[in-house]
Amino acid sequence: MPEFHTIELSIKDDIAQLTLNRPDSANAMNTQMAEEILAVLTGPEAPAAAARCIVLTGTGSRAFCAGADLKERKGMTDTVWIQQHAVFETLGLALMDLQVPLIGAINGAAFGGGMEMTLACDFAYAANTARFALTETTLGILPGMCGTQYLPGAVGIRRAKEIILTGRPFNAQQGLQWGVINQVCEPDQLLDQVFDTAAAIAANGPIAVREAKRALNHAGRGGIKAGYRIELDAYSRVVPTADRREGILAFNEKRKPQFKGE
């Protein structure tokens, strides 16, 4: 198995556990993490390809994933930003095409891209301490890993607009009520409950499970790639703006951004 630096992978009884492992950075996703997740999930020789179910979680209790690593993005030119985001786009598409069922075990904060990965899971359970947000508009950008497409399917278009346009966080119980997650668990029981469900899936006919997932995705997400192209077009329009640069600078300087619509 390849050596990883930002994730951990274990496989037992046909169930893979993929753990985001940058706890000092709230498991924020940098370029290397995206590349390592892709290495685990894609291609015939990918380590998780033979699993019957994959559990996605994060190290520690503070965060599942705080989203993109904005410290890495500080001072990025528009060209470098677009090059980096292309890696995230490839990951977003890979998650759409993943044949193996993917269950989220959301152990803490899932903000920005972390919430988008939650939505990309086939379904997710969360610790009762978890919090969720798509904070991108507060930084002068917008979701770029299919958040604008996944979220309305989970919570409805009106709630999705409120979540994305305000950038406000919400708690696990609200996430359950709105359809972002399927179950709220005590933190020390989260993985056990997710693995119980993963084991039930893994015990079923693997071809039947994968084909059922494919059919269900067509029912619920038939036009998602076309929608994602619209999201990426919108995303490309905000990258060269002064507001995007101000949002990232303000985040790193720990101050409120001053957006000018430029």
C-alpha cells in the first residue's frame, strides 16, 4: 500500500476506513490531501477499489474537515488558484463516479469543502457535536466541489439558498432535520454505528449494491454533472475578483473582510 501523509487508510472485512489526518489544521484539505484521496479511490489498482463499503471520517473530535486549507491559498495568484482547484474538481468528479458505497462518519466541524464531501457521501451519520456550514460566500467565493448541486437535493432549494447565501453554520440536530445527515450519534459511538451499517451493506451482494447505487444516483442526481459545469463556470468568475483576494486575506489576518463588489 502506498505511503500517505495527509490521510490514513485501513481495510478490514471488506470495509475501508479513510481518515482525513491533518489534525493540527482541523483536517483542512490541501493539494496533497486531495491527491492522496484520489490515489485511494480511483483506478483499478486503487487500494479501496476492492472494498464493499468505504467509511470516511476525520482524525480527532474537533473537525471532520474545515474545508480547503486557506493558509495554503494565501497569496495565490489567480493562475495558481485555478491550477490547484482543478485537483479539487477532479476529486469532486471522482466522488460522483465512485461505485463503492461511501458513508460519512462526521466527527466534528464540516465546513466549506468538508461539508461538500459530507454531501458527496451516499449518506452520513454525525456526532452530536458536529457543525456544518458552506462558508464560501463569506470569503468572496462560492462552493466549488458540487455543493450548489448536492445541497438542494438534500434540503430543498429554499433551505439550500439560505445556507449558501448566508454562510451561517448549523448544528447536527438541524442537519438531521433538514436531511444533510441520516443519524446523530454520541461521539464515542459514531464509528461503531457507522461500521454496523457498513457491515450490513458489505454483507449484501456487491454487484447488486453497486448497481442499485448507480440506479439511485440516476434517480436523484441524473443531471448533476451538467449542474456542476454551471457551478464551475460561476466559480471561475469569482477567482479573479478583488473580493476573492480580500476574503482570503481577511481570513488569514483574522479580520472581517471589506467587500466592494469588485
